[in-house]
Amino acid sequence: SKHSKKGKARATDFPQGILLEDVQTYVPLGIEGDEFKYFFPHSLESGFIESSQPGTSKFVEDEPFSSSFEEFIPDPLIFDLNEFETDSESAEEEVTEPFQFLHLMPKKKSDDDEEEKRDVPVFIPKIHFDFAYTNPGQTKIPFSGNPGLHVDCPERPIDFFRLIANEIFMNRVIEKINTYAESLKLKATQSSKKSPRRKKPRIMNWKPLTAEEFDKFLALIFLMGQVKAPDIFWYWKASRIYHFPTFSSLLHRDRFQDILRLFHIDRNFEQDDTSDTDDPSDELKPLDIFNNNMKEIYYPGKKLTIDKFVISPRGLHIREDDTDKCKFGVKVYTLSETSGLILKIHTHTRLKKESNEISSDQIVHELLSDFQGKGHVIFLDETFVNYPLAKSLLEKKTHTLGMLGKFKIDNTFGILNVKLKKDEVVQQFSPEGICVMKYRYKGIVWMMISSEHAAFMRTVTERRKNIEKPQIFIDYTAVMNSERTDKFLMSYPCDQRLPGWSTKLAIHVFHIIMHNSYILFDHCYPDVLNPEEFREKMIEAWLKIIPSFSSKSSFLTFDLQTNRVHVPRMNERLKERKRCVVCNREQIKKQSRFFCPDCPHKPG
């Protein structure tokens, strides 16, 4: 019917004697013969009290009653008979078991009934809730994990990095880059045959990437995070103002751009012909290697948390607090310790052409698959937490503590419509002992859920005053308000011209590895290096194993290279010529057999 589509009840929709607060939703069906039919659904709509599971709320009829339809003349202020007309013949067929019907049966009309005042029978349904104000007690699950580093502490920062990104991981990334390059090279070769007059793309001159060259590339990527520039091209400028001899001495700009374009660890979400979906060798994914390495070398403490990022085309990364801010992109879910150490990474795609959504409960169970049954406490924000998830995790010996969002609040909670004063707390409990708390603090109402303990009060000092706060609120704010993984996000390189999602995801994962390496280093050697110094030591370690630094010209200062007398030499190869840099400044194109052996790249 018309009301069944809206799913809400108004105060004027109820016959006399039926109280609004005693029912969930009242939906009149219409007139069938001499009968006036209406029903009360079990499940609740927004704004009304309902049960946590369908069918748990029951309506109990004390005594059936009937009344003549001629006697029951609806008051126009209460009912509008035109609204009760069904829109289709199948409207009544759609009403199934979740509804209890109440019929007003016809009755013989008498003259005394017209003189007497019409009495409307009273029907007050009774609702049974799963949540109650009595605490049945919480399940005590002792923590049985063995937290800490399960390998010997290395001596150098680069060795901590190689614990996570070991040789298998690095070789797999290099293999994927070379495979992707060969596919693009083959595609460019086929297109050049069809159009021979077109300029050949640079990818056709691709040479396989080596481990030594990949170390150079990583050193420059992390160095870009240390030394900021407006664009990637600025690092290779020959100006006296913007002069970075390290970049030009390590890799040529074109070579760096080619590697950056091909740099990826997972391309299954790319919608093109070169994706890794059909690659038979893709069973060994770099993200799986990362997750297995973290599982082998370290076990976390009792408290865990889940974060979510979205890698979008507009920037390198954003923290997703609202789904409307970034509708499309690659979701990156991370399971981390309270110290910020990321233990596991899971990715999911949001593409424009597909609506391949995945539930938040599946994400949580996937990330916690290796840590269930050990007594962990998982802290979740409003994106993930809900009562069914807390109940299922409790069955797997994992506690849940989180804040309920406005779309995750179950209307079965009787405390939902309770108005609170300042610093007032009200709580309810499920039969399993899961506590749902409502707390008013600084004008903000917090709805939180916890399966570990109830909302008992604890005295804390705030602004030189002793105030009482619920233990659930204290634990949640202490974990979720910490910086955790946010402090390493400022070290990203310039992201104005990064090629795509796959490159951004790869850079993000390698910065996660760098961040984890520093936390493990600080765990073994506390307060020795800060994150910036640790990153600098890593770059120096990569540069020391590079033989290109043995050239004398790379150690010359800028003044010595520009102000000294340069003696050009003649190229021994007669056919090999280089463009003259002096003529090139005047926009004159000339080829010369002479070159300068002391300048970088030995220009003509």
C-alpha cells in the first residue's frame, strides 16, 4: 500500500486506543469486503525501537476482538480512506510472515449501538528486546600471543628494510616491471609497423631493469621525499639555483621516468590489455610476500586497529573519512599495531564501470585471519564496527571496541532515544555481554560498543581537574587519536605527474616498508635515530653500493665545474656526434664531434 512504501507511521494514522510508543510501524492495508484490515510489522524503521535480529520482536494479543465495519466509521482527522487504497493487486501478496495481522470482523448492527457512544477496542502490543540494562557479565579472554621481534636485531638500518623487503620480494617487483615493459614494447612495435612515419616511442628502447638500477631508483624516490621540488623535472635542471647533482649522476631523467611509469606491484585493478589478471605467474604477489614476511618476523601486542586509505587519481593518497569525498579509487586497508607498525595490507578496487563493493565485515575478518583466537582487542571506527561483527568476533575469541556511526546504530538499542545531560552515561547489554554505551562529552554524543568490559567510570586529570570518564571512551581515544601511520605520510615525493593508480600504490607500499623498518629499528635501538635520520641512513646505504659514485666529476663542486677552464676533446668515433650545448642555448641546432669529459653526461 501507499503507507507500506513509506515505512513510517504518523500519530494521526493510529485508531483510538493504540499508543504510538507501543508499536513499531502501523500500516493500513485497505478494505476487503466488510473488513477493515491493517497490520503491525515486526522490524523497525528509522526512528522507532526495533530488535537486533528480524523476528525477535513479538506481538502478543491478549484477547481477539471484532467490531462492525459500519460501526467503525473513521474520523477524517485520524484516517484518510483514499490513502488506504492499494497501488496494485499484488500489494497484499507482498506481506509475508514478518507481519501480524489484526482484523476488525463485521458484527450485526443494533439500534442501541447508534445511541451509545462508540467504543474503540484497545490493542497494546508487547515488544521483547534482546538488549537489557542488566549486565550479564563479559567474557574474559586471556591474551595468549607472543609479542615482539622473532628474529635477531640487525645492526644497520638497511638490514631492517631487507627483513621486510627481502630478496624474493625485490626480485618479484623487478620481474613484474620487466614483464610489463615487454608487453608495452610489443604493443608499440605492432603499432609502429602500422604507422611507420610516426616517431617511435621511447619504450621500444627499453633495457631490462637490474637490481642495482632499481636500488638507484628507490634512493631517488625517497630522496625526493626529503628534498621537495615543484615537479619531478626540476631535479634534473642544470640551473645554479636548482642544482641536484645526485639525481643526474645516478640516473638519466628519461630512464627514471620510464621506470616510474612501469613501477607497480599489482595491476589487477587496471582496466587495460596489460593487466596481470591472466598472468599465470601472478600467484606469488608482492603484497602476499609482504604479509608473510611480517607474520614471520614480528607478532603484535594485544591491541590492534584497522585503517583505510583511498588512492585516487587526484593525488598520491588521501585518508578516507567520508565516502563522498572519493567515490572511485583503490582502497587500501591496513591492520596495524597501536605503535603504528603495519602488519597486513589488503587492497580493494572501486572502479567507475563496476559496482564491486565488499562488506566491511569481510575486510575485518580477512585482516584478522592470522590473529584470531589469541585474545586480541580490535579498535574500529564507525566505518567497520557494528553489533553483528562484534558478536561474530567474540565467538572467535577476539574483543571489539569501537564507535558506532549513524548508519550502523541498531534501533533495538533502547538507549538510542535517551536524552543525556553533560557527562552522563547510559548503557545496555546483549545476552553475550556486549556493552552498548551512550555518553555525552563536551556537547557531543558518543555511541560506542565494547565486548571487553562495561562502561565503568574512571577518574582522570584534565586541565588540572579530576573528572570521570567511561573506560571504553578512554581506551578508544587513546588508541584512535594517536598518530600511528600518519607521521610517515609527509615524506612522499612530488605527486603532480605520477602516472596512475598502480604507481601510486607501489610508492605507498614501499613507504609502508620504510615506516615498518624504522619502528623495528626503534624497537631494538630506542631513541637512536628519528624517522628523518633513519631515512637518510637508508639513502646513504643505497648510494654506497652504487659504483657510479666513483667518477671524479661527481665529487666536484658546482663552482669548480662551471668556473674552471673546460678543455673539450674530439670523439674518436668519426660518425658519433653530440648536440652542442652552447648553440642549444641560442636555440640553434648543431652537431659536434667535440665533447667535454669533465661535465656530467659529457655533453657536446
